[in-house]
Amino acid sequence: MAKLHFLGTCSGTEPMPGMHHTSLVIETNEQYYWFDAGENCAYTAYLSGIDVLKTRAIFLSHMHMDHIGGLANLFCCIRKMISLGRGQVVKDNTVEIYAPRLDLVDAIKGVVAEDLQNFKALRFETKNTRTFEGLIHEDENLRVTARHNTHLKEDGTHGWHSYSFLIEVEGKRVVLSGDVGAPSELDALLEDGCDLLVMETGHHKVKDVCEYAQQHHPSRLRFSHHGREIINDRPAAEALISTYPLDIKIAYDGLVEEI
């Protein structure tokens, strides 16, 4: 059965006790697919038993620091495991990366490799693809569909640089909101049903998200990318969600949930 690892559940706040910036990993068939890479994600993953050399792909919803701040360290962790003789990356020593801005991915790779012109010191390859609207990834384990949102207050004139994701894995449908301008931007991803909706609360009130979920009936709703409402008074948020006839939980760093 596929699993979802919550490595970081905090929005882009100052450092919070017991919380790190947002990062999720889907595990299926003993391989790992990363969705965002907030600070300390590699540290948390490695110490919780995730083998970074079994990374297949990394999907970045947008390029804000609370979503990519741990990417360099993740690259370093993969490189270190290779240099220690632990093997190579599971698929042709290559990690697929999907991001709205590939120039920033290359800049991070250059810092890790200590050479902006030659990435050989990275010890593994990357296959970089700019995120686009529609089906962006499909392999023997899962499918990922991306849909733009207006978190960055864009109108699409210069393309889109913030995305939400639908993941189809082992017969289940998982929607990851990323950061959205409004919950309704997920409508298209939810129209065929959803087994698990992971929704950010960094920019939206808990009540509004619960009301939205009631209209779309995901089998489960998990809050992540927590904003001040949850950070400042988690017990009050827990009491509020308990009033809704839905399977709702507020995720915490280290939570592992079967999909």
C-alpha cells in the first residue's frame, strides 16, 4: 500500500518548535516521490528510514523558499550516500525534477556541485522538466497531473509558476493543493473524486477549508502548510474540525498515512 510521509507541515513562518517548512513524500513500490522540499526535509526523511537513493522524482509546486529551502540539502544527501558506496539512484542514477523555474533548479545544483558549468560532482543526473498544465509524469508507479493556481497573483501572460497536483497511485486519487489563491482552484482536480485531499491552511481559514471540503466530499482531508490559526491555537482548530462530519486531521511533522 502506498504511504504519504509528512516531512514538514509548516508554512513560511519563522522557525517553529517541532515544525519544518512544507515537504511531502509519496512511497510506493519501495520508491519515493517528493512534493516540495522545505528546509530539513532530507534530514527528517533520512532519520525516519527513507532511502534517498530510491528517489524517482521531485515535484516543486512553486519556488518560494518554504517549498524549496531544503532542495540543496536533499541533493547533498543523495550525493553523500553515493559517495559512501550505498549505491546509485534507483532509476538509471537519475532523478526527474518538475519545477516552474528550471533556472533556479540549476542554480541550486550548481551550489551543491560547487560548479555552475559542470554538474558531474553531483554524482547523479537530473532530468529537468518545466511544469505545465496537464499530465506531467507517468511511470509504472503513479501519474501526476498539474493544474495552475493563482497563489502568485499571475494572469498567465508570462506562463504559470504555481501549481497544484493530482496523484493517481495504486488505484487511489490524492490531491495536493500546494499554495492556492482560493480553494475553488482545486475544483477541476476534485471533480472525479478524491481519496485524500491535502490542503494548505497557510493562506485560508480552517472553517473555509472545511466548508469547501463538505461540498466536494473527499474521503479524507488532511491540513498541512499550517498558518497562524493552527500554529497559535491548535486545540481550537482541532475542536472546530471535530464539528464537521468528515474525516479531517491536522497533520504534524513525521506523520505517515496509508493512502
